[in-house]
Amino acid sequence: MKRLIPAAIILVFIVSICIGAHICVDNACQNTIDDIENYYNKKITATQLENIWKERKEQMALFVNHGFLDKISVYIGQLTIATNDNSPEFETVYKNIESVISLIKAEQKFALHSFY
Amino acid sequence: MISTVLRTIILYIVVTVAIRLMGKRQIGDMQPNELVITLLISEIAAIPLQDTEQPMSIGLAAIFVLVFLEIVISVLAMKSFSVRKLLNGKSVVVIKNGVIDQQAMRNVRMTVVDLIEQLRGQDVFNIENVAFAVLEVNGNLSVLLKKDAQPVTASDIELDLPDDALPLPVISDGKIIYESLNALQTTPQKLYKILKHKDATPKQIFLMTLDRDGNHTIIKKGGEQKI
């Protein structure tokens, strides 16, 4: 039974990673959406939005595909330009961010399509 | 570039620890499930190295799941004969009293050429000399020769030989290995006495082995051989 001790430690480690990743990514995704809405409502500035995203990206990079995060960085850059110019493109860019975030969330959850 | 180097170092450490946790078997001695897990671990470890867009935690989690499964399955296999049989199969007798069991050979999909090759590898050139040949689950062939084909042993001719004393390395590359001295129940003073007799110091020695009976082999550094 001594040999099962490392197995138990590994199991705890795996479960912690899974739960930690789920909570971290879920919170980060929701906070990103909230921050964009705050930016739209002029509660935070473009620079603040970009700085917040940079910090959040570092945290999310531990569990999320870096390609997705880079895409969101590009979209956030486009978003700030779009609003500064009062461009109607804001909605399009916002939808793009939402779709990438939904992909990130879907990766964390168990779904039959990802299982197959 | 730096992140790739760091990832490689971390994954190297993790894979080494993972293989260490799985046990000490060599690749040739692995059971089928161990071989599968080892191959999978090496494949999974390569993914975060090749694709830096993948977070390392995904690769690490997958490696740890495999190690967890391997440990649990090996403990189950140790406890239960049926689990062991299910995972690893069972040994098959392919030669009995010098006669090849053709049905057993077909069952394990082994050709006569393979069988003869493995027999030759064990210095057996005549199938008729074989009492039993067993194909083990790891693919090795164990051979028991008939009594009249077995080499003569000391007990056959009632020869009384002294017990073998295991020689241990007591100096390696100029450094005294105190663990070996303890295992041999001897002291550094006795070691120095032998060296003094040979007119050498520990620093001059590349390798020195010693057994409980005091028999020793000394190889000096710098190309000089046994003294």
C-alpha cells in the first residue's frame, strides 16, 4: 500500500489543477467581459483596460491556449481604437472577443464534442 | 527561445520523476501496459515543447494522469492474478520435451525462425535438447535444457567451493565510498593499510573493489592498470 501514497498525492495534484483551472479561467473570462462593459460605459480608460488585460493574460496563460489569449489581446487593441473613433465596429469586435472567450470556456468544460 | 529552454528543463525533470515513480524496469523487461504508458508519456511531453502556444499545465496534467494510472494498475496487478493476466497475458510453453507445440506457436503468432533465433541467443542449437521453452509475457524465451544436455555444475561432481563474496567498489575516482565500507563491515584504516602496502593513496586510484574476504582489485588513474 506504500506505493499508493505517490498515487494519492498525484491524484490530489490532478484534481487541484482541474478545479483551479476551471475556477481561474471562469472568473477571468467573466471579469474580462465585465471590464469591456465598464470600458464601454466609460468607467475605465483604454489604457486601464489594456493594463488589466495584460495582467489577466499572464494568469490565464497557465491554463489556456496562448493563441486564444493573443487573439483577445489583438481584439482589445482594436476595441480601444474603435471606441476612440466612435466607430460602429465596436459591436463586431466585442462579439469576436465573446466568441473567443466562449471557446476558452468550452475547452475547460467536459463536452461530448471535445471528448470525441 | 528562453521559454522553450525552460519548458524543456521542466519537462525533462517531470518525465524523469514520472519514469522513476513507475519503477526501475528496462524497456526490454516492460509489460505491455508499462510500454504503452512510457510511449504515451514521451509523446505527450513533446507536445508543449513543439507547440509553445499550448500551456504546459495541460501536458503536465496528462503525464501525471498516466503515472497515476500506472501506479494504481501495477498495485492492482500485484494484488490480483486475474488483473495481471488481463493486462499482461500469461507465459506460454512453446517447446515441451523437445517437441514444438505448434498450436501454442500459432496462438502467440511466433514463427519457427523467431523461436530458433531466440534459442540460438541462449546457446541452444538443438531443439531436442530442450525440456521446456517458455515464452514469457515480456517476449523473452526462458529455456530449461534436458538433464543430459545441461552443463556440469560443481554440485554434480560434489565439489565443495567457498561461497561467493560480493566485491563492492570502495574507491571511485579518488573518493572513498564509506557506504561500501560499512556494508563490508570494514574500516577506512584497513583500506589505508591495503593501499599503503600497494604504495598508493586514495587520490591515485580510479577504481578499487573489495570483498569481505579482503580480496581486492585496484585500478590506478591515468591509464595504469591493475596493481
